[in-house]
Amino acid sequence: MTAADHVDVLIIGAGISGIGAAHYLRSEQPSKTFTIVEARGAAGGTWDLFRYPGIRSDSDLHTFGYEFKPWTDKQAIADAPRILDYLHETIEDNRLAGHIRYHHKVVSAAWSSDDARWLVDIERADTGERTQISARWIFCGSGYYDYDEGFSPDFAGQDRFRGQIVHPQHWPEDLDYTGKRVVVIGSGATAVTLLPAMADETAHVTMLQRTPTYVIPLPREDALANALKRIFGDKRGYALTRQKNVAQQRILFELCQRFPRVARRMIRKINESQLPDDFPVDVHFNPPYDPWDQRLCVVPDADLFRTIRAGKASIVTDRIASFTETGILLESGTELEADIIVTATGLNIKIIGGIELTVDGEPVSLPDTVVYRGIMLSGVPNFALAIGYPNASWTLKIGLLCQYFCKLLGYMDSHGHDAVWAVADPDMPTRPLLDFGAGYVQRALDTLPKQGPRAPWVMSMSYYTDRRLFKGGVAEENLRFARARQPEVLA
């Protein structure tokens, strides 16, 4: 193992969160040294990892983009190559390329109260070499997905299928689906993206869903946003569009939460208007849960509906009995013939990338921690994590977290503090970190930190609420500060 380098902040992940954190350190804490470690060989996170046809955002880029960097492309619901270009531009604009170490996977991190620093074990993904980095702070920008494996249920008879089975997270570069019969298992954002993206080249593509999802069409290009940019310029036009879209997102969410029956009827009416006259809307587009109990699926320019109207794709709502040699046998007795089966069955959650944390030799049990202001784990010093909104654009919250993080660093410097950690009342009632009905969340609840009943321990899902919260001061009763060489304070 090589000798440890030392930085003020170690950023884990060169995706949208990690790149954003690096920008804010550059602009608001320019004296701080930092390094970004990325397990893969390229920057971009999700937008570089996933290569399936049609991959795109399901949030508008005027809110999914950074507050500090205008999104100037005409597409509001943008495809992955455009998002990657935007992220690479951000890296170049902020001179971050020299700060990123690729193929560096964080395995574990040990906090020492004596030294008030983390010693982080790194494994080189390309060579297997082990090295260490010492850091005053860790900023974990790796999101909460498992980037190694997606969720793939065990289907009865799966080994009998003579065709090809593909998970979108591991899309083969050489997959040829021209003229093939394709069945996509799933009903979420990936499935509704794949259907129109593949339909023109396949013989037919079928989305097989167990449970319907709420699907809303939105224009791929935001006409008002493009007009505002022409009138006010990129920077001001972007800011105005961002304010508009944040408000729209919040209004839609509040409408769905307060008036679910009205929202359900509105969404159904929109769906019905986009589908053929004889289409069984209530079979395939009528979820058993209320709107925004799970994330809504956005389809740009109604591409999913257009593909169905054209007869190039279809939807089947049923349960799988088993795979067969030539397709899938459903519980209804129907068999779907397929040459290729795509298991768009979701993702797995792996909070903080599965990193093993210890504090003064004691392992950190994530389910026993409570998240403070959505950025720190109770009892874990100098460790920040970045989790965005599940009900709005991810990056909206990341920007607020990064600004608060920099403010916290400045406060500690001005008061001579080396360490800070949050202390939660052991008798405080807690609930799951992500209060969301999606399957990938429900499967992981036992492995996640908790949240409390009120601020600063609640995981707010409101940009406006968080903006007010983070504008407040840093020092408050739930935080403890210390200098190095004071291990007894953390005991």
C-alpha cells in the first residue's frame, strides 16, 4: 500500500453531485484542497454508465442542470449525450480535470478523532493496487444506486429461454435488435424510454408490466424557456425558466398529494387523449396507488403514446408465470413470443457506495444513524453525503447541500474547529430515510439511515423549505464541534 496523500476534502464520485461539489469548493472555499475519486474510467456518473437506447432525463434540464451553469440547449428533456457534454463543459469551465482520479474505488474510511481526519482505503479498479488518501472531510457524491448490479428478479424457467436476456444497466454495445421481437419487462422510466427508442427497428416491442405507472407527456423543447433565453440572454433566461419550473414541479406535486382523485382523473384524461379510441386505458394506465406515491414517468413529445398509436409497440399488464423456450408465459395463459427480453426491473440501492465506515475503530451502522439536514449522519464527524429529491430534479437539492457544506467549512475555519458531528436524541422517533413507495426503495429500507419527525432531521422534499432551512446559521444545538487531539470529546 502506497503512502497516503492528504487533502482537505475528498469527493467521492465524478457524477453530477461530485462535479457540483467541486465547483462550489472552487468558488466558495478556494483555499481548500480537494480530490475527486471515481471508480469508473470516465466522468458523468449515471449519464456515462447507462448506454441503453434513448436514455434521457426525466426532469427538465433547467432544474436538473446546475444553478451556476445555464442549460443552453433547446432540449429541455434531454438525452444522455447532451447531458454528458454539459457535465464535461462544467469540468472544463472549473478546471477540474486534474483533480479527478479515475479507476479509484473507495473501499473503506476510518475516522481518527486524535487527528480529526479520515484515512481512506482506495482500490485501483484497473490495476488492483491499494492506496490511501487522508482527508479532513469526505463528501460522498455517489448517489444511492448500486452501479455494479441492477435489480433482476429470478424468473421461473429463465434458463429455458433460447433468446437473449439483457438488463439495461449492462446494455451490450453489439446488441442487434433489428427485426426482432422484444419484450421489455417493467413499467418505470427505463421501460417507457426503451419502447419508442427501439420500436422503429424491431419487428415489435412489448412492454410487459405487473403494475401500471402514471405517465405524463411533456414537450421535449420548452418554448417559453427558449423564448426567455432569446429575450434576456442565456444566464437571465435560464434563471427565470428555473424559477418557473421549480414552481411548476411543486404545484404538480402538491396537487397530487392534496387532491389525488382530481390528479388521477386529470392524468387519465391526458392519457386517453393520446391513445387510440379503443385502447383499454384503465387496464394499462391506472395504477393502484395515488399520483406521486411513486415518481411520475415523463415521456417527451408523447413519444410512447405515438409509438403505441402507430402499432409499433404494445403494453401488456399481467404477471409472469414462467419463461419458456420462445418467450414468456403469463398467468392469464397468454404467451408472449420474444427473441430478446429486456429486464427493466429496476435498480438496487447501495447507500454511500457500500463504503465501510469506522469512527475511532467502531464500525458505523448506517441504519442506526439519522440524517441531519439531509447532508450528515448522526455521530459521524466530517462526513457529508448528497441525496437529491425523489419528487423533483435531483440537482436542486444538491446545489443547496453544497452551498451549506461550504458555509459549514467557513464557519469551522473562523472558529478554529477541526471536527463537527450531529447528535440525535436517542428517544427521537424515526422513520425510513426515503418515504417513497418505489420498489427499489422498499427493498433497501433495512440498510438505510433514518430520518426524524421534524427539521433538521427530516428529509425534506421541498426545495422552498430547504432553501429557507439552509439560509439559517450553522451552529445550533444538534451540532458538536471539536479540535484535533481531543478524542475524549467524541467518546
